[in-house]
Amino acid sequence: KKSLVNRLRSVEGHIRGIERMVEEDAYCMDILKQIKAVQQALERVSALTLENHLNTCVTTAIRSDDDGEKARVVTEIMDVFKATGKL
């Protein structure tokens, strides 16, 4: 949790930096590079969050005797990936 919060705070700082760059009419390619760095940082936060979810919530649901719960977590994950266009 602490690692994710730290990463998000770093992203927040980068976004403020990009905002300043835009306000100061920085070179467009420099702004785009910073935006790409933020996107990659958020992808890493997403991957770590998914890994945590798989290792905790999903593992618990799969081990349970409740078939409905098993189906729910699989559907939940699939829905997230469909919504993001990753499937």
C-alpha cells in the first residue's frame, strides 16, 4: 500500500510539472515525453494493484466453496480489461 501511495504521489508531482510546462509554453516534445512517463508510471501502479488483487481477493474467492464468488471475481477482472480495450 505504501509503495503504491508513494508512486501515486510521484505521478501527482509529475503532472504538476507538466502543468507548469504547459503554462510556460515549453517545447511540445518535452511535454509529450513527460506525459508518456506519467502514463508508464500509472501502468506500473495498475500492474502492482492487479498483482495485489490477484494475490489476495481473487485467491480467496477461488479457494472458497462459493461458485458464485468465483465467477464474480473472474467476471470483474474480465470487465476491467474489456473496458480498457486490453482484450
